[in-house]
Amino acid sequence: MKASKTIHQNAENSYLKEVITEKHCVQSNTPLSHIQLACCWKYCAFPHDKRDVCVWNIHNPILQTLQLKGHHQSITALAFGNHHEPMLLSSAAEDYIIIWDMEACQRNIQEGFVPRGNVVGTLLGKVLYLCFSPDDQALATCADDKIYVLNCKQEEILAVLEGHLAVVTAAEFCPWQVNTLVSISEDRTFKVWDFTSNSLLYQSAVLSGSPLLSLCMDNRTNQFITGSANGQLDVFTLLDKQQCRRVLHIDLQKEKQKYYCRIHQKVRLTENSDVNCMSSLSNCKNLQYSSPYVNDNDLESGPRACIELPILRMCHCEYLLCSLLKKDPSFTEGSSSLWVGTINGLFNINLATGELDATVQFEDHLGLSIQTAGSCAIGSRSTDKIFCLLSSMFGEHIALLEVHMNELAKMCLQYSNEEESLSVIARSPLLTTSPLNCDLQQKEKRKPAGHTKAELAASSIKDKPVVFHTKVKSSGYTTAPSVNMFKPKVNPRKSISSVKKEANSSVKGVSKEYPLDSLAPSRLHARVAVSNQPTSVCCIQYSGHDGAVNCVGWTQSNKWLLTASEDRSLWIWPVHGSAPALMLGGETLSKPARSAQFYYMDKFILFSSGSEFQLHRYLLDTSRDDIKSYKRKSKSRLVGKFKMTDTQEICCLSAVNDFYSYIVLTAGTNHALEVFDLNVGRSVVTVPDAHARPVHQICQNNGSVFSTQPSESYNLFLTTAITDGIKLWDLRTLRSVRRYEGHHNRCHPCRISLSPCGRYLATGSEDKCAYLFELGSSNYIHKLSGHTETVMTLAFSPSVPKLITATLDGKLQLFVP
């Protein structure tokens, strides 16, 4: 009650009235709950007095109202056509299925005649759903457990589709595949039909524990979305071979809680940083929607009752936040949003990520006549507003709502970043106080004051070894006798021309530039077994550690290799050597390093240990003195330690080494992402609940020396977590811009890799396959089969379009285009 009182006190805020407006409301003679209402870009329609159809003009519903009569029984479903001219309306009852021409009906009324419709079906049963084909030539009618496809020109049944085990709740024509229809039912499955041949093309398994209620087709991405009575949404893609693939699953209740938690954290950060900003935030209408969660007393009062959100209706539209995210139009032009109508509000979901962008709760607006909806219809043809027709769940009211998209977009506080956006590429000079501005050169020793030159010379004389040489010459007892014998020319001197030929031949297999327009490497080219016995390949392992190797890193020159192990050691090896040049042990690492790499153009070593990561400056020297062979000349020095906030351990970290970058990305066991700017030497932003599980890999778009990408593309990075798929993030907005699912990752930390051209994403999977995605699509383009075990890790070649995969049983496979 305390939360609702807060809402009521702020309900008169003018900000709320600018977001949603009730244009018109009437009271019907009978309840209209669970009846299919109709709404389009120009009209909305609903049953009036049971047997009549009332049509409003959404721009002026009071003055322009049509009454269409022709049914003798109660109307149960209404639907508008897809074309503007003529605009068709279909109404269904147990007696007739009638199609009305809206322009013709208006002319008849103006001329004083009674508008007449065209009867296309008779006595088909109780109709729950109607849908026009894309060309308005056919009409799908859902009656009981059957689907009738009717001719819109005359009374003719084109097809009868039977197969569902319960009542069919919705059916939609597929716009991108001719003669294809998708239906859902209370038996919790969907079916794909070819209605010209009355054949079933595909049947799904049971999708949910509750009946499926709504269905929406997205023509832009060739996908369709199903919604259930318990608030579960599933996004499927329908391929040419009639195979359906689920690409996204959305739990509306969980996304709603995440949305409120993001706003709550935004408010808390603002309270800590600026009191004046908090006063402006308190006036923002977005806080009114989340007031039950923003109130700390309510959050600490205990668990709340879980209210299910049945999906009444869905409608796809333009991306809500396009106007706010103009920095990278490449990832906003192809994005689309989904409006979801439930019993207590409207939700706007980003179909690329499955996350909630905005919500409008009916109870937060006291001026609305309907607080709990029984039926819902959403219409939109413009980018600045949508219209929603509601019927009351328990009453007899019908209301038309207008939602202003621009005002709603401004309310998305989690995307409004007034500060300067972050960038992976260093765009400002290095500060003098930055930890990156350090050197390992030894300081010159100053001459002590108060001593003469003779005293200094005498004090400089020290005990010296008997042999005054750095190298002791052999006595010659073990050398061979010096006798001139025939010696073959083992290493003859090469001419300059031959050296040039070898140089050219050595780079013959490496292209000068990575082919940006090449196909994805999906064809198996070679197969290699690492060992005779099944051995898990999680990374490349160098001998010498006493524990399993967690990670491996290369320098830019490919002359040095860095390995970190479970034995709390970190070693740097020369590629053409068998002994490590630098060894860091337990005195430096309190816990095993989960991630380690070279950083800042090979100037530093970056590694995590426990809840912090360390930055070390190092100097490598493999030369040794014959006398003091035990003494290593390589050394390192701690530059700084950086602790991640509120986490027990850093699971992974990532930073770019191919060019100068101040940004370090970390992920912890608290499911959060934290961004550090080492130019200022501190954490700059935290993203809580980045995944439902701890992130086990961060993959940045490093590019390659053989390819060139736009500078803004380097701000993209990927994260993956067990059971929670893969997310693509934009560092400038710190928001997820796309989500990738379809692969199996429930147990093992399968890794991911990004191609040097930035077009393809590869991921391992537990179904003995690897998956290839295009970065701009959530649907995978290739499924690389043929593996004998779980694909644990993979990597793209930096110079040519090749992909190598490694499995749990120790086998490598090479794929080429």
C-alpha cells in the first residue's frame, strides 16, 4: 500500500500525461473480455451491444463513429486487413463471417444507406481469431481445434487444417513464404502448414507450461514470436527448408525485474553523486513506473507475490531508442521492437537482445478508466506514437489509449548518458599521473657528498675474481685435435637473390590483406589429434607448470609466450627456447590467475588474481653470465593493483594489445561487468547482472594487422556465460545490442571468437558442433558438425579466413570457406 500511495501522490505529474493519453472511453452493455479486438493505423473496432460492430477513427473517435450491423449472434473476433486501399474489416460470430469495406461503408452512410458486408463463411463454430493474408485475398479463421482458410471475395472454404489437440488460439500467414501459415493452440505447441495442399510442414514440441495465447510475425527478420499465458515469449526463425529454430527466449517477469533493478541502481548512483540531479530524477516519470521497486523499504520488506503476465497481444514496430542512439546507426537501423500487451501494462522489448526497453503500467495512471485489461489490440504505422484498444477484465469499459514514443524513449534512464562516452581507442593524451606512464629503467646513482676523488677511487676498488674475464676459456682437453680434414659445406653462404626468394616464398601463404568479403569458414579442411588418449583441449599448454594452464597469450612480435597456471604461477617463455625468461610465483599471486595477457603494445603484463587484477612492467633478457648463471636478468615491477567492486573473484578480463587503449574490461562472480580506465587509474562504470551466470569470457573486437575496420567497430565486445547465451555490447552506451542463442552451453565454459574482419562470430557447443553467426543477426548461418566431443575453444586466423576448433577429447579441426 505504501508503494501505491507514492504512485498516487505523483500521478498528477504532467510528465505522465505526456506519455499516455486516453482518447476515448465508452461502456458496453456486455463484458468484452477475451474477445479479439482490432486496431490499425487509422481505425479501431470492437463489438457493441453484442451483435453490432463499432468502428472508431483513432484520430477523432468521438465525431467519426461507424455502426455496422449484420450479425444475429454475439461477435467473438475482429481483424483489419493489411492494405490501405481498400481497408477491409472482418467480423466473426457463430452465424457468419463478414468482411466489410470501410470506405464503401462510409459512402453508404453518407448517402443514407445501410452499410452491407460480404458473407464469406457460415456456421463455422465459435471463432476466436481472425487474420488476413498479406494480399488480403484469404482469411484464416480459428474455430475450436480447426483452422479454416476462406476466400475473401466469395463464400468459399479454401482449406481446413486439423491437427491441434486443443482450441486454436491464433493463426498468422507467413509474409516471406507463400502459402505458409503458422498456428498456435492451447495444447502449447505451434504448427506450420501449407494451406494450398492441406499438409503439415512442421510441428513443435511443448513450449510452455501454459497455453499459447498470441502470435506475431516479424517480416523484417523472417521470424515469428509466440506468447504464452505465463509470460513466456519465444522467437523462432522459419527457414526455407521448413525447419524452425528458436533463436531467443524471453521471460517477461524476469525482464521486468531486471528493468526495475537497473533504474533502482541508476537512482542510487545519482543519490551518491549529485543531490541536485536526484531532484530532477525524482520528477521523471520513469520512476513512477518503478516506484514499488525504487522504495528501499519495499525492497527490504521481503518477497513479493509473483503475478503472471499473460501475453494478450503483440505488435512489432520500429526500434524505440533509434533517436537516442545515433552514434552507431549500423546496429540500430536493422533493430526492431516488440510491443507486448498484458493485463496490467504495455512492454517494449528489443528483439535483438530480448531486454525490456520501456514499460507503461496502467495502475500508475489514475486517469485511465481501465486498470486491468481483458483484451488488447495494438496498432502502429508511425514512429512517434502507437494506439492501444483495451477492454476491461472485470467491467464493461472500452478505452482507446495513445502512447507517445518520443516521450517514452526519453524516460529510459539507463540509456541516457550525459557524460562523455568511453572508447577502446585512446583518444586523449596519457596523463602524467597515469599508471601507464611509468618506466622500468634504473635510476642513476648519485655520488655521495663530502668525499674526495681519492677516497672515492679507493672505495671503488673491490675484490675481483682471479680470472679477469666474463667468459673462461676452455683448457682444451676435451677439444678435438686440430687436423685439416675434408669438411663439407654444411651452411654455405646464400646469395642476396636466394634470400629474397625465400622471403617471398615464406609469406606466400599469407595474404597482404584479410579478405573482408570472404565467406565464413564452414568447410572441414584438416583434422589433427593432439594426443593418443582423450585429453581436454582448453588452451595451448607449455610444459613446466605444476598445474593446469588457464590461459595463454602472445606478444605482437610472436617471440614471447605468456602462460598462467593453477599453481599460482605466471611464466613468460621465448618461443625458440625451453626455459622461461620470467617467472612470477606465489609471492605475487594470492590466487591462481584466471586471465593473463600482454597489454599496451607489449609494455605491460595484465593478469587477475582473486578479486583484483595487477599491472606489471617487465624487462626480458635471456642472456646469462657463465659465472653467475643462476642469476636471471629478466625482471618485473608492480605498477598497480585494481580491485573489482563487490566480487569474490574476477572470472575473466580483457584489454586490447594491438593498439594503445586505456580500457580494461573485467567480469566477476557477482555477474557484473566493470570497466576500468587506466589513464585515470580507477573504475569508471559497472554493469550489474550482465548475465544470469558469471561471465567466463570477454571477447573484444581486436581486429588484425591484416584487416581494417571502422574505428567505432572496436568499441564492440562480446560476453558469454553458461546457460545464458552470448551478448554483444557497445562500450559507448554500455548496453547490450544483440543476443545470440541456438548453441548448447549448459555445463562447460565453451569459448567464443570473433573474426578479424568483424563480420563473424564463432562459438563452441556441447552438442559436438561449432556455430557461426553473422554479427548483425541472431540466427546462426553455419553449424559445423563432425566433432567427436564438446567443442571447447576455437580461434580465427588473423591473416586468412580459417577457423580452428578444439574439442574435449583432444582433437583439432581446421575449417576453410
